[in-house]
Amino acid sequence: MDPPDLTDGYSLRVSRDGRHTVFRDDGTSRIVLADRERKVVKTLVQTGYTWGLAWGPTGREVWFTEGATPGIRDVHAVDLEGLRRLVYRSMGALGLVDTAPDGRALFHRSLDRFGAMALLPGSTVERDATVYDSSRIGALSSDGRLLLLNSTSTGPGGSAYLRRDGGDPIRVATGEGVDISPDGRSVLILSDTGELSVVPIGPGLSKRIDLGALRAERGAWVPSPRGGMIVQGRERPDEPYSLWLIHESGSKPRRLEVGAFQSWAIAPDGGHVAVKTGIDTITLVPLAGGPPRAIRGLDVNLSVSRWSGDGRSLFLARARGWPCEIHRLDLATEKVELWKQVSPPDPTGLVLSSGILPSADGRSYVYSANRSLASLIVAEGLR
């Protein structure tokens, strides 16, 4: 029996009589059957998103869970000749663990929730700001009153939502919201093709930013009086991302000479951008030209989050574990102090946080709280 051409096989199951072995090849998204006696390896069925497979209660079929999207998976069966059928129509992310000869089946059901927790101005209690069941942080206004969130629950491309003073979410646009304008009247939207558009909050027409050959991954406004934007992007898919200064006049984007970087934030007066340029280094780059200033010896796990409103310090974030931390870097003394520690009151299922963002005074903030919950279900009567 020749070995099958496989990229990544898993969920290997042996039939009750020991004659057949079945497994899923993740590289080709197919369920493969190996017949030990006939020395034959063949594809039973081509699949989509799957999680788990097992021999059915009779031993003459292979059961598996599959769906068009990862969030909804139905129970299917396929016999040894490749004829498939639907066993059970699901409304969630079921994963088959095993079946018993008496017809019972054991399932794993998972729920991954990407949430956002926020402490609003004037409040002492955090609130859940999540839109639908999936929200990622886009931006927080300097005064903490406007919160921009992104949700992928609405379909391809996602949608950007705005919460004002903790009120109900308002859908702003299709795409990813990446910044709120300094005057609080517009948001910056990133499309899945790397284009940036200015979308008004309320009545008005959106305006696409002319980036030329540049394809953006992120963007942010440079506060007045300098104006313009800084865009994180690249001109070719095979080159690393750079930071570019875009003037409102529509002149050609200018690349900022910062080299490799990880995170960045723009000063409230628009004069500098703070960039983490090394594992322990933050560089202050003047946008009008001139020598940059490097601050070295920082904790390698801290990222640039935001400038303070007075421009005298930088908020640095540690957001990969719990509790999340906001540190404050005094730009005059180059000393770092712990500013805040935050964590959801309910720790159930907490996996990680992908970001924390304070307001300009540090009193308000928003952070992500990603949870992974699971349950085991015994089903009866499936045929």
C-alpha cells in the first residue's frame, strides 16, 4: 500500500473491526480512508470547515462535523463508497468527539468571543462595550467619549461602529475603523484592499484618500495645525511596511525613515510620532524633519499606546496577559511607572487581550477581552 500524499493529517480513527482507518488531511480538506486488507487508500469526501470525526454508531459510516463557516458546523455522514448525507442541522460550532454503538454521540461546542471592556469618563465601573459577539478596538477619542469598534459578525469586510458616551452602537461604515478625527466629526475607514476613506459621523459624503500606489494597513490623523495623516503601509506586497506622511494638500506621500517598527502614536501637537523601533527602544521622530531621539532600555513587552494630552509623557501598554497594564513614560526623565492594571471581573475563559488604549488623561480606557468557552454535549436519537 503506497503512502498517501498528505500535508497535515489529524483526527485519525480506527474502525471497530480494525480493518479501516480514517482521518482528515488538513492540507487538502478531505477525509481519507485506508483499507488495511485491500491495501487501498482513497478519498471519501471533500470537506469545508471541519472539527472532529468518528465512526458512526453502526460502524458502516464515518460521521463528521462540517460547515461553510467556522461558526456553524452541521453533522454529516459518509459511507465507505463516498455517499454522504446530512445527519443533523446545527445552529452553532459543533465538533464531533465520538459516537457509541447505542446511538449516542459526544460533541464539543465552542464559543470564542472577542469583546471590549471600557471605563468611561465620570464612571468608576467598567462596562461591556462589545458589539454583537465580536468586537476589536479601533480607536478612542482623546477625551474618552467616543469609542470606535470593529465587528466581523455582520459579514465579509466587517463593519465599524461608534459608541458615544457609552450609548447604543451606531454603524458608521463597511470596513475597519482605525481612527477618530481630532474634532470628533469623522472616522478613518480601512477597506480590505488597503484603501483609506474619511467617513463623516452623521450626514455627509465619504471621501477616499489618494494614496497612489500605497496600500495601507493602518492610518491616523496628524492633529492641527500640521494636519494630514500618517499611514502604515507599503507599495509592493514583497516589501516590509513603512510609515508614510500624507499631507492634506494631496502631495506625494513621504516615507519616514524609522526602519523596522512595531507600534506608534502621534503627539497631540502633531510635531512628532513615537515609534517602537527595537525590542527596548522608542524613537521620537520629528515630522518636520530633524534628528530623531531614541529612548532605550525599556521593557521589551511594552508597546506604544498613546501620548498624554499635555505631550509630556507616553502611555505604554502591556496587553498580552492578565491583568493588562498601562505604564507611563516621562519624556523628560525617561522614567517609566505603572499607571493602571485592568482585568475583567469575571475571569472565566479568558485567553488573552489584543490591546489596551487609554484616553489622553489616562482616566478612561478600553481594552480587549478575548474568551474561549466550551461545553460537552451528549446527543441521543441521531441516525
